Amino acid sequence: MIDSERYYVQRQEMQAFLVRELASSEQDPSEEDRIVRMFPDLESAYHFADAANGIQRKLDAHTATSWSVRAV
């Protein structure tokens, strides 16, 4: 899962969407992943996750080890 996105959206309740950070690139999403932020609507959650993943890609391009620095 090396090309996967680090930040993803999970629907928590009827009107709550969590942006979570994968624990590692080798794992699937789980309840153990760190919660980064909660949003009341899906569009905002995806916008935040996409922006965080964009920043993360830039950080990973400038570091020797991927996933060594967090964007959020």
C-alpha cells in the first residue's frame, strides 16, 4: 500500500465525518488510526484530507524516509 493516501475520511455518525491518519503505509484503515479532525459535512472532510495528502506528498518528496514527517 505504498502509493496510498495517508489521510482518509471515515463517516462516524449521521452528521460527523472524521479525517484519520493511517498508522503506516503497510496497514489498512482501522479504528486505531489517529483522528486528525472532525467535520459536520462530507465535502469539507474530503477537502481537508485532499489538502493534507497534497502537503504530505510534498514533505515526503523532500525527506529521505517517507512518512517520517506528518503534514497535520
